[in-house]
Amino acid sequence: MTTNIKKSSLFLLISIFTIVISTTTLASDPDILSDFTSPENQSSVDANYFTYTAMRGIFQKSVDKCTTTKATKAEFPVLNGQGVSLAVLQFPPGSVNPPHYHSRATGLFLLLEGVLEVGFVDTKDVLYTQRLKAGDIFVFPKGLQHYQYNFDHKRKAVGVAALGGASPGTVTLPSSIFSSGISDLVLAKSFKTDVKTIKKIKIASKQS
């Protein structure tokens, strides 16, 4: 009887461990069985396949709001299975990259120019904030809400985010909450306000 209980307990532990490992694997970039993935119906590639040129000249462009230029699997297919992607973020004076999170990637953020206030909130609702200067690096843990704000109202800021996943899964909270079709009544009750206020926020979010 005791032996059967021990076997059952061991089987249960192995099952739980297997489920956890499987879930973790599905949430990460898939392993590939070759050095890199090739385009479909194409037997060979050259160095152009490994080169991404869409960021040429972006540092000379003027932007009127926080602008993100990405190199993820969607824009740069060779990244499939490589577990990495990149984003360049440009902040006009006083602009903000609103609270968002990456469900499948940790972010390593390097500030190249200007100053920024950055922060993230952990699962205990603790806020960690820092004011960065050019050359500083800040880590945004995977799956946690974070933001960047250019508190200098006279100078722009520029940063680069290296992400630990080819498809990091970006979810921007204002748009996912107020532009996803959730009813005004549900939002009003959730934020302990009235429907009229929710409608105003939705209109403003569409204009931003």
C-alpha cells in the first residue's frame, strides 16, 4: 500500500514537472535543428538575407511622438529561432512610451542620447524607477509592465532595446484596455468611474 502511494506521488510530481517544462518551452522561441532558418522554396541564401537595412537614416529623422522601429521576426525573418530581436526608440521632448509589457522576452535597454525616466512594476505591485543618462543600461524583466518617459521638455532622447526573443509579444496597456472592445460599463466599474469618463479616455486614446 505504501509503495503504491509513493509511486503515485512520484508519478504526480513527474507529470507536474513535465507540464511546467512544456509550458515554459511553448512560451519561448522554438529550438531549430539547423544553423538558421531559410526562406521557403529557396535552396540557398547570401549575406543579404542576414542584413537588415530598414533602420538606415532613422536617427536623422524628426519624430513628433515616441516612435519605435523594430527588427523582430516579423520584419527580419532570419531571426526565427535565434532568440533575439532589437528595437530603436526615439523620444521627442516630453514624450512617453506608455506602460506595456513583452510576454515572451526580457528587455535590455541602452540609452544613447538624452535623459529618460524608466520604470517597471513587479507582481507584488512594487514600482522600480530610475532616471537614466546617455550610456546607462536598464533591464525590464520578462512579462512585467514598464514604461519610458522623456522628462526633458527641450531635448530628444534615443535608446536601443535588445529583446530576448525573436517575437517578444508587445502588449501596450492603454490600447489593449481602451481600444479592444471591452464594454464601457465594464471599464467604468473596473476603474471605479463613470461611463462618460471612459468614453472621453477612449476618444483621447484614438487621437494619440
